Amino acid sequence: MKLAFIIDPINKLDPGHDTSVALMESAQTMGHQVWVTQANQLTIIDGKAWATMQQVQLKPVSLVDGIWQAEADWYQLSNEILTCLDEMDCIWMRTDPPVNVPYLYTTYILDLVDPAQALVINSPQGLRNANEKIYALQFTSVIPETIVSQSKAVIEKFVTEKEAAVLKPLGGKAGEGILFLKSGDRNFNSLIEISTKQGQEPVMVQEYLPAAKDGDKRIILLDGEPIGAVNRIPTGKEFRGNMAVGGRVAAVDITEREQEICKVLGPRLRKDGLYFVGIDVIGGYLTEVNVTSPTGIREIDRLDNVNLGTKVITWIEKTVKQRK
């Protein structure tokens, strides 16, 4: 197979952490061609999606004393070539947020990929429809009490009732801009004004879950089924567990309650073409559904002595064969 990965500049990726690299390594090890491109290298010619791509050869990381180690020259790129994306078997859209106008334009270009020729992960329409914060609100039976508003009065009423809450920008990533709100905080008005851009932009506000101190669990779902999980635990004075802000990772099982959450989500994820997803769960409640470039594979592989990339690529092989 030929797999194309639409990623951020490869020299900016961390081979010991980034899930995109783990997936590319697995595809290469299983004998497939791996190509890389960036969102700004996509174009439309004669009504079809094309991209300026480079084939990549990777030197896989190795686990040394419990840490992924990569060589300094861990990748080599071929010369650039303009290729119709219909010539690929699978196309991964793994550009990091924010989901801004250029990101949306990229999904429009990917709409032109012939589904009979290439599998796009995740579905361009699914990416447009699934804001990583708001998407969870359709699963009200498994989420904490949540509002979305730009109104200071509405947010203040909610926080007063709950005594404590967590505010999340709707377009944020990696824990950026998440705030802990407490009733009576003298900075409350300023925090809301800044977060909502003076009441012009809505934010999500969720009831604070005390279980957050014990960790924010990332569960990876493949075609609606859970395949692995890692716990991200806040450190120091930080209340966020995100790895990007220093959260400590630990091995963890997927509980019966979390299996139930996945069963609630699974049918909708499959319907929306959201094949590779990372959900966040705190204290048995779903808090986010990550669909753009969910990460966690490297940590799960290291802690559980597994290879989720191989499982994902095996599923792609089967799925592509069935579609053609």
C-alpha cells in the first residue's frame, strides 16, 4: 500500500512521542510506502486532489531503559513529486489544531479524493463537524454537566452553582487556555473577558471533577473500539494532566464504565467517518473527543509493551482491501 500523511513539518515532530511517527514506522515495517506532505502543499487540478509529496524512510526508535530513543538523522526524504491523491491507498489527515480557515480549506480539498481509491482518516466532513469540545455534548449520558456560552452572566451562574468548574476554549489543543474557575474568585470577570474575547466567542465550561487529580485518561479508539489507554496525571501545582504541560503518564486499564462510554460513542464515530479517535475520560465521565491528531500511542506502547501502530495498519490493510 501507499500511505500519505498530511502532517506538520516532519523536522518539528518528536519521534519518541508523536503518534504520526509511530504510525508511519509501523506502515514502513509492514512493507508499505510512506509519503509525507503538508496542508499548504495540497492543490486541486482538473477537479481532483493533488499534493506535493516526499517519500520518507524512517529509522525506527528503540526503547532504552524505558525511554524511546531516536537517532539524530531518524528520517530521510526523497525529492518532491506532485501526485494525485487518488493514487494513494490511505491518506492520514494529522495536522495539529487549531482548526482554522486554512485547515477547513484542506478538508474541502480532501473531499475530492475518490473514496473508491483511497481511504481518508479521518473523514474530511467528520473533521469539520466534530469540534473536539462540542462534539462530546451529543453524548449527554456520559459527560459531566457542561455549558457553552460567551455570556459572563450565564457562566457565572453555572460556576456559582457548581462552586468550581473548568473553562476550555473551543479551538484549543494540548491543554492550552484551560482555566480552573472557582466561585468568588476576584479575577473571575477578567478571566471570562479574556477567554471569550469580550463576550464575542463562546467557551465550554464543565463542572470540575475532583477525580482530575488522579488523572485524565486518554483512550484510543479504532473504528469505534478501544484499543489502548494511558493515564495523564497532573504534577506540581498544575491542575491539567495534558502531556504537553508536563503531565506524568502511567499505565492504566480500561474500566467497565469506560467500555460503556466507548459503546455509546462507537456507532456515531463510525457513521461520521471518525476512525482514529482519542477520547479523554475523568472519573468515569467523557470530557473531550479528539479527532484531528490524537496522540498517546508511544506512551501506551512503552507502558503496556504493545504495538498499537501495527494494529492500526492491519485494520487499514483489511479496510482498504474490502473497499476496492
